[in-house]
Amino acid sequence: MADQRLTAQMQVDALRRWAEGAGGFAMVLKKGDVTSGQILAILLEKGDNPRLFGRQMAADFTYQWGEVVLTGTMADYLSRARARDPDLWIIELDVANPAQLIAQLAVMD
């Protein structure tokens, strides 16, 4: 059976369209591997309250989105993540209703 998952590029494009369709703003800060790159999403609410979400492989080998628990600053985390993973995507999403976008992440994979 063929793999039916969306490519990383398609998921990033979908996130961008959802944010812009909701009257928000989206910007790809770093492009990664088109097919299977890891994705980190910086989610802002009208420019404030930045939260970081990542797409991770779960124990059942499916991808799931979850909030990244930071032990330092977000900038330090992103710098380390970029250094260890050249295929990483980073997208910033600024929306009025982040809970709605978080719900979209849950059904994306």
C-alpha cells in the first residue's frame, strides 16, 4: 500500500492558507525537505504569546502535532533545531484565534 501522508511542503502550504484564510498572517522562516522534513510552527495571537508546535512521530508511527515544551528561549531552541536538522521547516503563523488553528493541526495528519 502506498504512503498516503501529505508532504511537508503541502502541510506548510495548508497551514499558511488556513492562517491567511482566517485573516491572519503566515511566513515560512526556513524551508526544509519538500517531502518529509520536520515542521515547527510558531503560533502567535495578534503578535503576542508565541507558542511553538511541532509535528512528531508517535509510538504508533503516525505523525501528531503537539506543543513543544521549551527549557530555554524559543530562539535558542530554534537555533539548535536548525543546526541538527537541515531538512527542518519553520513557519510563523499569526492569527486572532490560535485555538482554531491548533484544532486544525490535530486533524492534519
